[in-house]
Amino acid sequence: MGAVTLTNVTKTYDEGKVLAVDDVSLSVEPGELFGLIGPDGAGKSTLFRILTTVLLADNGTATVDGYDVVKDYRAIRKTVGYMPGRFSLYQDLTVEENLTFFATLFGTTIRENYDLIKDIYEQIEPFKTRRAGKLSGGMKQKLALCCALIHKPTVLFLDEPTTGVDVVSRREFWAMLKRLKQQGITILVSTPYMDEAVLCERIALIQTGQLLSVDTPQNIVNAYAGQLFAARADSIPHALTEIRQFDPVRSSYAFGDTIHVTFRDDNEQNQQQLTQYLQQKGHTNVAVTAITPTIEDRFIQLMTKDTSS
Ligand SMILES: Nc1ncnc2c1ncn2[C@@H]1O[C@H](COP(=O)(O)OP(=O)(O)OP(=O)(O)O)[C@@H](O)[C@H]1O
């Protein structure tokens, strides 16, 4: 059995008016670093709340470490670590007091499981007498992770741990997750950042409560249907409007400082025809190049269902 399983789980809010999780089934293997990837409102937090026994599903079953989220909620609460999306620490307590509080809650001490948090705690230790509310985003995130780990959980749920955190802290955070994984902890992490998806062993792409795809990041990219092109021109907004009116184009969207384009039929003329079309429309510095898709491209493809795959 997986370390975490969901079977046909559905959850609605507001007396059924909001469908937050729609018939989701999933299995996460023991020791896996698994990512739940999706935009705001996709249902990530709802799934995490169900799995950490904070919320009851309307339908379906779920287990963590073999325990049922309804029947065995007490056992699950003892065994999992949960870092909720919104900052969960006591703002008026110091770094050290927060950690001691969470340790006491689980009947343990900082000393007992210090090995597990050592790497992370050492970075915030110089500020141990500072109130949590006065820490930077990256420091808060490290402290919250220490608090979620202090009772040595077997499964760790991290709900958007890097949202609102600077790029350097984000990178450090993922390095920490890799080290925790080496200690055998199963880690489920949710993120809206596509660049973090590639750091997971497997990911689930989630949108409006439904899983669009569950696989390794590489397989998800490999499943991209058709050839993708990046178009460049001096005026991206105008070029995008025009590309959308070009009949052979199936899909087009702004992507950084380029426009990603797919065609209804993949053929050798597409690249040249689009270049000529944009030049005829008066665009300057036009370049159209074939590119390798990213996870975000595959996500957009699945969301817009612009192919039959
Ligand atoms: N307590 C609630 N009452 C009503 N609707 C809710 C509630 N909590 C979440 N929702 C709705 O359920 C859907 C899924 O929300 P959820 O928070 O699970 O998504 P998410 O992927 O975690 O996004 P976010 O990052 O915005 O939290 C959204 O449409 C959201 O507005």
C-alpha cells in the first residue's frame, strides 16, 4: 500500500455549490518526494486538509501510512508533519519557544529529534530569541518546517511552503527537502511554481479539483502532443493578437518574452509561414524557433485540451 492513498475523493463547500476536489484517486509511494502542482484554487489545500484529518471528504476514502483518515485520525495526527499554507506559527513566541511548544505538543523534546532538524535549525538559531512575527519570510518558512518535523513524522505535508519566499530561500528549501527525503520521510509538497515541479520525483497536475496527469516530470513533458514553437518579435502583445488570427495556429500564449505556438497540422512549412505572416503584418525582429516544451506547456495543453491527448 502507498504511504498516502486517495480513492475517489470528492469535497464540496457551501452546501455543494463549490466543487473543490472532484473524484481524485492517487497513490504516493513510501519515501517519495511528490508534488501537487496547480494554480490558486485548484484544490491543493483541500486535499492536504483531508489527508491531515483537518477536514472530512464528502465521498471517497483516504489513507496515510495505512491509517484511514476518518477511523484512525488520532494515529495520523501523531505520525504526520503538516506545514499549512498560511503561516502557522505563534507570532508572539520566539523561535525557540515555538519549537519547544510543538515538541511538547507531541510529547517530545527538541533534543530528542535534533538530528532531523539540525541542518535547518542551525540557520535560524542565531535568531532563537526573536519573535516569529519579526522573522523574514525565508526564516519563518525554516522555522515552520522545523516545527513540522520536530516529532519525526513519517509523512510530511507541505502546503505551498515557498509561496512568497525569495528565490534564494526557495532554492535552499528544496535542497533541504532532498536531504529529508534521504532520511526516508515521504514528502508531499504543493506549489503553484512550475519550476519547482521538476524537483519532485513524481507530480500530479491539478486544476479545478481534478488531476490532469500524474507522472514523473520528464514523462509529463514527453507526453506533450505536437511540435512547440517560440515566436519572437519586437511587440509581443501585437504579435500575439495577430498570431491568434493566423488560421494554421492551434494555440498561442505569451510565455516570458516569447509567444508559444502550436499548429493544427505539424508540417515543415509552419515555421517559415508564421515568420512570413508576422513580417507581412509589419513586425520587426521576427524569429520562430522549434523548442522543447516545459511542464507548464504540458499543463496549459491539458487545461485547454487543445489536442485530443
Ligand atoms: N472554506 C471554504 N469555503 C468555501 N469555499 C472554499 C473553502 N476553502 C476553499 N474553497 C474553494 O475551494 C476551491 C479549492 O480551494 P483550495 O484552497 O483547496 O485550493 P488551492 O489549490 O489550495 O489554492 P490556494 O492556493 O488558493 O489555497 C477554491 O475554489 C476555493 O475558493
